[in-house]
Amino acid sequence: MTPPPTSADTGTDAIWHPSPNFNARRHDLTPHLVVLHYTAMDSAEAALERLCDPRYEVSAHYLIAADGRLWQMVREADRAWHAGAGEWCGQEDINSRSIGIELDNRGDHPFSAAQMNRLEELLRAVLLRWRIPASGVIGHSCMAPGRKCDPGARFDWARLARQGLASAAPGAAARPETDVGMDRFRALARRRGFTADVDDATLLQAVRLRFRPWQTGPLTDRDVLPLLTDASRAEA
């Protein structure tokens, strides 16, 4: 049995609950991303059982319950099986490049304060330990658009961004581009990391889930705003 990590290894007080569903990171890769998920199950205990069952061949490094309890199932240095097919910034095998964090939530209700507090504490430790920038914290839906939609429309990305734990979108006062077409939107989305090969509607949904989950309907000028950087504005 894999020995439990110590708090000195992880900087957390996680409950060690080892999963057999992991292997070595490929090509000597180390984490430069954190992928956030929701469990879509009825309880944290049910999710924990699933993530540690060899029949399902799925796992994550961490699971955070709605009440703030934290379990670790795979050592951070190892490759947990949480991301699956997809890509980010043109790179595949996201499992070898990331830390996976599962959040006890069905996707149809807000994430609790206790859970968000624990997530923020964990993210601070993980980002510091692996020198991961805020832009490296992404959702499952970001790297697997159309296939996955977690952590979903109810996840508070803005809260993480205010603490430097995720990328921030420009404020409401920022000026959007006008007469934006899908080609421009797709180019900007790709520059921000959304490189998976999907159709226009699926890409728009993925970007909105990350930055504008309340928005529906056709592409608007405001959909481009979260994707703009100083460099892309200069090119406009």
C-alpha cells in the first residue's frame, strides 16, 4: 500500500484515502495546471468510493466535501486519472500535466462557504508548491468542451480570481470590441488556452461556462471581453 503523504509533503491536513487508480506522470512531466471538477454524485462519500474503485479507473488527487472535509487519494507527484480526453494550450495528456481537485457538488446548486474556503487554502498551497500561475487553474469544461461541463455554471470563479487563484476577467467598465465575428472569437479563445477541436457553439459554451455562465444566445461583443489581453487589444 502506498504510504500516506505527510503534511510536510502537501502543506495540508488532508485525510489520506489512497486510490489504486493512478500511474507515473509521462515524459517526466510535473504539474503546471490545476483542473477543478464537480462530482455530480449524491454525497462526498459516494464520490470517494467511486474514485477509489479500480473497476471505474477514475481518480483525483483531492476531494473536498460540502462541509469542508478534505481527502487526498493520489500523491501530487503521481498521475491521477481525472481529466480524460481533451487539451489545453495545445497540449494533450492533461492528467500528466495537472493536479485534479473534485468538489462535492451536483452542479445544480451553489458551492458552500466551507468548501470554497478549503479549496482556496488547498489552491494556495498547490500553486506555491508547483509554481503554477493563476492562469493554470482551469475547469474540466475548459479542456474538454462539449464532453464535460464541470465545475459548472454555479461555480464562483470570480471569488478565486479576486484572491489571485484564477484568471480574472476584465471589469464591467471595460470596453468590448464591436462587430465581433466567430473567427476573431475563436482566435482569441485559442490564445487564452481553449484549443480543443470543437465546433463554434461548443467553444462558445465552454468560454461562457468559465467567464459568463449566465449568458445565452448567439455570440455577442461581450463574449470577447474576457479573452482580451493587452497584446490582443493592440492587434485589434
